[in-house]
Amino acid sequence: MSKQKPIYVTQPNLPPLEEFYPYLQQIWDNKILTNGGPFHQQLERALCEYLGVQHLALFSNATIALVTALQALRVTGEVITTPYSFVATAHSLLWNGIKPVFVDVDPHTLNIDPARIEAAITPQTTAIMPVHCYGHPCEVEAIQRIADNYNLKVIYDAAHAFGVEDQGGSVLRHGDLSVLSFHATKVFNTFEGGAIICPDARTKQRIDHLKNFGFVDEVTVVAPGINGKMSEINAAFGMLQLQGIDRAIARRKEIDASYRRLLEGVKGIACLGDAGEKVANYSYFPVLVGPDYPLGRDALYDKLKAHDVYARRYFYPLITEFPMYRGLPSAHRENLPVASAAAQKILCLPIYPALGLEDVERVARLIVEA
Ligand code: T4K
């Protein structure tokens, strides 16, 4: 067994601790710890500018943001979504008493296949919740056409899509709302955190009320809101993180290129391509382990682990395999052949700014020498 340092699928990007002290000092000085304080306001403005979006509401995490986004648009009944995601996507529907209806994904992007959406629409359908999986944009125009034809809302789970742009600008401008995650494992992290991106000030105001118990002022509560607020510590850290974000994404891009070079031509290993985005964020490095590869996907996962390389099988099992979903008619594997096959083949390799070229070579060598 190797004695090398462990390499995890990701490692949060952390600036030198001393750089955070002045931010903490400011919080200690003004004693505003939460409830839309100065750092919260600053970070909302700074992120709108960085991402090129109009309105953004910060949250304590993306899961609460998804739950709130559905509340904000008063989504009910059935929502069409993808089984190929982190379980929080579908959980946000169950927390709202909404029935998820799963449709299969596109084999090239592993995002929801728009060609499958129409057949899943029923009189109860009120919305579509696609996921920009691995930060690769969905077929936003096709999805919007269907939504317009059937008068459906579109809420994007954009947890992976920080900073991603298509030809027209931020991918976050599509649909009615988009939700970002700033979890420790994400491209841009605030330890825990998230945000809803919305197109107009009125919707942002409703979201701001919903994330603060429904309070409008000291004595007025307009909705059964939740506590979804981001604290000042997280927001301050976000301000600091933003300074290094371009460097962090550039470093991810180099790692992505190194993997592609080192794994090129390895029989049975297919690196997932992009989805035609103009600016990518390289948030994950997914490979598909095919039948031509000498080892099965799980054997490769175990081999890497035995050498202290902790790749992850995002997204295996499919959401539809979990007990609270598997009884749904749309969760049957025959309904989801592409997603089911991908879940058996997928392996996400380590990618994060501090991963050195020698580490990338070490991971690639283990795969090449199977
Ligand atoms: N929608 C989508 C599409 C998502 O992918 C997610 C989250 C959400 C919604 C919900 O967003 P949040 O509510 O979380 O904001 C991780 C994350 O916990 C989760 O945020 C993420 N997706 C999911 C894809 O991955 P796990 O269970 O794999 O995390 P964990 O703790 O095993 O971490 C993976 C590796 O990262 C560890 O082996 C080591 C490293 N790590 C992790 C943490 C937490 C660190 O080095 N430091 C850390 O602090 O779910």
C-alpha cells in the first residue's frame, strides 16, 4: 500500500489565514453577525458584477435556496427533473410537497434531455428543474420553448455553474430562477452558502422576505418563510474568495488540460466533453469507464483508493435509486437508460487549484497502468 499523501476529489481553495483577519476585525468592530449585514450586502453586489447578473439573493446553502426558489414561484403539483444529480435537487421538491417526475439525460452532456420532457408533462406539471451538471450548460433554448408552450416555470439547479457563460453571457440568466452553491467543495466557496439569481427586483424582494421568516418589517410577516440567511462570516469570506477566483479557475483549466493530454488514447476511458460553453469553470473532471477498459468502474475506484486517490462516483446511485423516489413510475430504470448507464460508468477525478501537475500525473498513471 502506498504511503503517499492522500488526494481527495476536491480541496477547498483557501487564501492565507492572515488575509481573513481584517474581515473578522470588521465584524468584531461593528457587531453585526447576520440578518443582511454589510458584508452580505457587499457580496450580493460584488457577485452580481462578477457574474454579470441583475439580482442575486445570498443563502445559507443551495438546498435551502432551491426549497425557497420553488416557494417564491409558488410551484406545486409535479416538476420535471433529472435523476442524474446530487440528491438535494429532488429533495427540494419533496420538501415542498411536489412530486418529482424524472426524465432521462442526454448521453453527451448528462444533462436533462429536452426531447424527453414533453412526454412527461401532465395537467399537474407546473415547472421544470434542470441541472447544469458539472457546470456544463443545459439546452436552455429548447427547455425554454417547451416551458413557454406549456406555461411552465423553469428553475435551474446551477449549483455547479459558477462563472459559466454561453455565447450570450452568464448561463445563470436563463429560466425564471437559477440556484448556485457555495459549498466547501465548489469552485467558489463561502464554507457553506448559496444564492438565487433572479431577473427582477420584485422577485428578489419576495425571495429576501422568504429567506427571513417572511418578515417585511418588525411587525409584518407576509409568508411562511424560512431562515435561509447567509451569515456575515460566510459573506466576508466570499468577498475575500472573490479576489482569487479567476486564478483558481485558470488553475482548474490547466489541470483539465493535463488530464485530457495524459488520458488521451487510453482505451475505455472517455473524458466528458463540454457542452459548447464559451467560458467554462472546470468544476469537475468526469470520465466514463467503458467496457474496453481492463477494469470495471468500481474496480478502478477501489484501485485509486488503495493508492490514496479518492475519486468520487458523482452521480451514482441515481436519485431514483433512493428509497423515497424509487417507487415513482418515472423512477423505473427502463425510463432512464442513459442516466442508468452513465451512473455505472462515471468517475470524477480529483480537480482543485492546489492539485500539482505531479499529482495529476500520479492519478493519470494509475489509470493508464490498469
Ligand atoms: N444541487 C447540486 C447539483 C449539487 O451538486 C449540490 C451539492 C446541491 C444542489 C446542494 O448544494 P449545498 O446545499 O451543499 O450548497 C458534496 C457536497 O457536500 C455537496 O455540496 C455537493 N453538491 C456534492 C456534489 O458533493 P459529498 O457527500 O460528496 O461531500 P464530502 O464531504 O464527501 O466531500 C467530498 C470531498 O471533498 C472529501 O472527500 C474531501 C473534500 N472536502 C470536503 C469538505 C466538505 C474538503 O477537503 N473539505 C471540506 O470541507 O457531497
